Amino acid sequence: MCSRTDVAHASSGEMQVTKDSFATGRERSQFRGEPNAVTLCMSQHPMGEMESFVSHVLSLLATIVDASTGAAIGAGVLAALVRTARLGVRRGTSLDSAMSEIRITLGRWLALALELALAADILRTVMIPTWDEIGKLGAIVVLRTVLNYFLEREIEQEQKKTEYVLESAV
């Protein structure tokens, strides 16, 4: 954006300047009637464009990771349903061991989905690093870490229970 401004009245506010603007050129006017006129050209600071580009890429990446979270949950539910169908057809399988296998399968997929959701939240917070956003991220990280811890503990207990049932059957 260029504007011709009289140097004596440069503070007239003709040209809007933002924090990302900088002067790219300055020429004295060749007009004899305006000896104090100067042409200033303002443009966006390259760093502002770079920040915008990085913000756009991170936003796109966070959206992809969010979609992956949904896909992981969907895959987990589908895997659990397939296992349920297989175990329902198989004879001689106890209901307890079948449920344990299904819960372990679903639990692993849910643990993956929690990790992906946390990654998406971190990507979004990198884009807008305000103290409010950092506080929200901290709360989300604590909540998801606690959920993941107890989910992993339950998966381990189910695996031990399944191993004990298999050992006692032999």
C-alpha cells in the first residue's frame, strides 16, 4: 500500500500502519507543486506472513490428528465388534475370557486415541500461546494422563487375568 504524504503533515493518519507493517520504499515527489511530499509504501512484515503460514499448517495438522483420533476410536470399536462376533461363533470359550479379550482390544485403541487427542491439543496450543490456553492444556494433559494411566492399568490387569485363566485351564 503506497501513499503520498506531505512531510510537514505526516502525522495526519492518512496511512494505516499496523504492528506488522514496515516501510519498503521512500521517494521524494517529483512534483514541483509539492516540494515536501514523500511517497511511502507499506507492506506486511515478512515475519507476519510466516507466522500466518505456520499457524495455518499447524491448524491443518491439528485437524488431521483430530480426524486420526476419531479413526482410532472407530477402528477400536470395529475391532471389538469383530472380536465379539468371532468369539460368539467359537464354541468352548467362556464369556469372561471373551469379554477380557474384547476389553483389552478396545482399551488399546482408546489409549491410542487419547494420545492422539493430546497431540492435537498441543498443536493448537502452540498456535495460540496465551496463559489461558496453556492453563487449559495443562488441565487437559493431567486429565488425559490420569485416564490413560488407569486405562493402561486396567489393560494390564485384564491381561494378567486372561493369562491366569489360560494357565488354569491347561
